[in-house]
Amino acid sequence: MTVGDADSMAEKPESHPEGSERNSRERGLGASNDTARRENSGPEAVRLFEAMVERENMLAALRRVEANKGAAGCDGMAVEELRAYLIEEWPRVKEELLSGEYKPAPVRLVEIPKPGGKGVRKLGIPTVLDRLLQQALNQVLSPIFEGGFSESSYGFRRGRSAQEAVMQAREFVTEGRRRVVNIDLENFFDRVNHDVLMSRVARRVKDKGVLRLIRKYLQAGIMAGGVVSARSEGVPQGSPLSPLLSNVLLDELDKELERRGHAFCRYADDCNVYVKSEAAGERVLLSITRFLERRLRLRVNREKSSVTRPWRMTFLGYSMTAERRPRLRVARSSMMRLRGKLRAAFRKGRGRNLLEFMSELTPILRGWMNYFKHAEVRRVFEELDGWIRRKLRCVIWRQWKRRPTRVKYLMKRGLSKERARQSAGNGRGPWWNAGASHMNTAFPRSFFDRHGLVSLSNYHYRLQSTS
């Protein structure tokens, strides 16, 4: 491969649209599109490597990795440095891939605290080069597996979402399945058996080079504190390939549930089975636990797995009411998680311009609301709106600091001199004053609406009206 070919791969995507004359003349990134399509048509395809390193596939993977950004891996290379690196090193990397000599770098271990202080979630961050190669591999493998996945599988699949899984769960409950079997897989991504997983991948992928590369990624070491440890099981969360591999393994669970005629929803390792009675639920929980542990060698957390009522549990951040036709609502834990995120933002907002700070809250609130737009119980949004406004009044009260300043600004906001003096000298703390009548009079809801603060209840109403 020439340096000119490497330049072609690293050029800006918009410079040469896919399908242009220049694309057809340059072939530095492997097989042509026609070759890739011909050799990947069906489960018997045996030359996936050529499709993986094909120029357009690599360009698409590069754009995806750059768009996702993300932290550097154990080599310290940032996403912004990847294009320049490829211009120099792609010929060597491609040759190592095709010859089977390429060796993935260890993943960098990062521990993220779980909500509510329930331990940590371990993420494995590959180097940006390995993220690029895994993304390219994912793009050629996904079409092979996607058509065979269950309709009840919603996680990490194009055109499917967590909200769809939640709405399907509600329909199952509406139909009379008012017990749910919640199957909790203990540290799923850390417990995946490599041999079991590779046997499932090999049923559809026949290219031995691709199979070897996948196993290398599974066995790449983990770097923690500068020390690299070998890995004999697990799929590192945080890599572009792990969502597809988890679906490949758990598709066997989906097929077993379908064979038994169960109504279920699965999003990644979060699987719920909906049944009509407690006894049926206990039987399903016992038999599926046996299947997972014996057939897939996965460990079920018996303490967290249970048979319960749908409205007593959380599924993908949602819960539901106990009515005959249940309504979706935001789970209490989801609301508390948002409050925790906002508390951190409010701590950073002390001493800053209020309007600028409120504008920074907008993407957080809109993003959260867009996810929970299907919730039908509005009380939580009204409760959060009131809490956010009170927190903002608390910020204002803290910024005023001294009693004379508080008297001055309360009078500017329309309070009488006497009331302003009494309020400013009440001796209470910021949180109490933020909820008191004088601050509500000085900074009513209309003040925050006028200055662009997102009202969750109003935004929810607009989303519901347009859906």
C-alpha cells in the first residue's frame, strides 16, 4: 500500500463522496465494494477481512470513532491524533491484520460508580486504533447476525430503542401478564465464557482470520495502575464490538424463550419475562436460571432475580402504574439520579452568571426529557420543576451573601423595604429561604420561564402533543 493510499483513507469524508470516480480508482484499503458484497452475502462468507479493511468501510468507521470522541486508551493517543497516525502507519497495520500478526493493545480499566453507591461498573477503554478496527469489524459482522436476532431483543440494534422495549413491556402487562420474572445476570460482561461465545460466533462467521482477531480482542489484557493482567473471560464494556458480541451470546436465550412461547423483553443483559401467575413465574425463573448456567455458563444473581409485580420494579429507568391498563411513569431511582447530576452542576454554578448557568442546564434537561417522553404520569416532572427552581433561588441567595445586598436586591425585585429587611435578616439558611414566600415572590416561575429555563412539565406536554 502506498502513502498516497493512506492519505486517501485519512482525508476529510466530504472531500470525495462515496461512489465518486476517485473512489473507484483508489483501491489502497482492500477489496472493492463489489468484491466485499459478493464475499459477504450470507452466513457462509469466508473473506470478511477484505471487507473489513476495504476503504469505504474504514472511512465510515473512522468517522464514527471521531464522532464518538471518547477517552484515550493505554497508549495515550487521543481521537484527534488518529488520522495523522493512520497516514503514516496504516500500510503496516493493514499488513499485520491480513497476515494475522496484529496484536491488540491492552484495554485501560476505568471504574464508574454505580447509581446509589451500589459498587462500581468496570469499563475497558481500548486504544483509538483498536476502537477503529473494532468499529470496522462491527460494521461487516452486524449485517450477518442482525437478521437472525429476536424481535424481543432491543439493545444496541439499529432502529430499536429502550423506549420501545418499555412500551412492549407495558403491552404485555395490559394483556394480563401481571407478574414479571426479572433475571439479573451477575457481572455479565465480566463473566462471558470465551469458548461459548466464540462457538456462537463461528456458527455464522467462517473467516478464520476474523475469528482469530475477535478472540485476540477478547483475550487482550487489562491495564490497571500501570500493570497489565491477562483476561480469560469477559467482554470489556466500552468497546465497539462488545454490544454485538453480547447480543450474539444472549440470542440463544431469546431463542429458548421463544421456543417455550414466553412473552419477554431483553435489552442487553436486562431481561424480563412476563407471565400470568406467581407459580408460573417461579417455574420460569428456575428453568431459565438452569439454562443460563448450564448452557451459556453465565451466573444468575439469585438475590437480585425475582418474580414480582411490574409496578414494583424499574425497567430501563421506567416503571408503571397498577391500573388495568397501566401508565408508564419515571422510576423514582431515575428521578434521584437526575437530581444527583444536577446537584453536581449546581455546586459548579455558585458565583456564576445565572442566565449563562441556566443555559448550561438546558441540554441536560432536554436530553433527560427526550428519553422519558413516553411517561404518562406528570407528577414527577412538576416535582422536579419546583425542585430545580428552588435550587436556582438557593444559588441566588448564596450569591447575595450579605444582608444589605439581600435587602437591596429583594427591593429591586418588587418587595417592600420592610418585608425585604425582615426577610434578609431572618437568620435561616439558603435552602429554607429559597423555598420561602419572599424568594418565590421575587423570583416566580414566570421569571425562569422568561429567561429560558426548560420546564420539564411544559416540555413533556409539547412532546406528548406532537407524538
